[in-house]
Amino acid sequence: MRTRPAFPVRSGLGFLFLFLAQALAVALPIEAQAHGDTVKVVVTGQREGHVTTEITWENDGDAIDEAVAATVNSTSPDGSRTMGPWRLVRDAGTQSGWSTAEVLPPGTWKVSVDVGFPSLGHGEKEIAVPVVDPAPSGATPSAAAPSASTPPAPSGASAGPVSSASAPPAPATAAADEGEGGDRTVWWTTAGVVVIALAGAGAGVLLRRARARRR
């Protein structure tokens, strides 16, 4: 029995791989043309001193999935101060937002952003960083607390000695009792004097009668 050579099968696989390679080679330029050869850079402003930007593909406005290599330079209006170059990092939770990790000091700055990868792009804008008042070091002290005083004794507890200055006035009943006691004393004294006087008068009458009988 004669066997057929395997050359045709291998040739078919070779043509298949070649076709796939050509298809990929054609697809990559098409995808690159869809996004465009440049990226669009928009300096949106600042957030607490961090420069913020939006970077997308120029042609279709799609977000850039891969890493972006960009530098940020800032210059004061008079050119006396410069900051940078700084790199951009992706903002968490966004697809096209990028910002600087560094912070610009308060003032007015002319910011320029240059992108080198995945394609070229440029953007610039003048932004103002406001002066932020420092947070207070501590809470505002409250009004001075009143001077400590002796807490009132709980109900049912025996109270300590009370000074005469703070002692409550004596009840009116005590004064009335004292008045009645004084009146009773005066009454008994007067009654005693009357009894003694009557006794002395009676004794005098009896003494006179005894003398008269003797005569």
C-alpha cells in the first residue's frame, strides 16, 4: 500500500497562519487610524493644588486605556517661579482624568502639558490656586466653667453643722411659744404677789381682833 505525502496538509496550515498574520497586520493600522495619531489634552484646572487634565484620543474622543507618559510644567505670570516637570497619574474612578501627585503653591500659574505616549499631544491653561486658611489647631475653648461648689446632700442624709450666717430663720411657731412662756411667767408672778398680799391682810385682821378681845 502506498501512502500519500503529508506536504499538502502542511502547506494548508502554512497558508492559514499566513492569512491570519495578514489580517492582524491590516487590523492594527485600521484601529490606530480610528483613534488617530494624536491625543487631545485639556487642562481642566486644579483640585487642592493638584493640576487636573482630561486626556482622550483626538479623532473619536475615546479614553486611553494604556499608560500615558506626560510632563507638566508650571510658570508664574512674570516668569520668576517655575514648577516641574511633573508626571501625570490617573485619577481613581475615572477613565480619562489625569492629575499631578504634586501640589502647586497658591498663586496664578500658566500650566502646559506635553504627552509623548501613546501619541503626541499638548495642552495649556492659566489656573489660579487659592490661599486656603489653615485649620484651627484645636476647638474653641468654651466659656469658663462656674466655680466648684459643694453638691447638695442627698435626701435622707444627715446634714452637717450649719453656720449662723447660712442657717434658715427660726420658725414662727418657736417665737410664739417663747411669747406664751413669757406671758405665763408674768401671770404666775402677779398671782403670787396677790396671794401674799391677801395673806398679809388676813393676818393683820386676825391680829387686830385678838388685841381687841384682850382689852
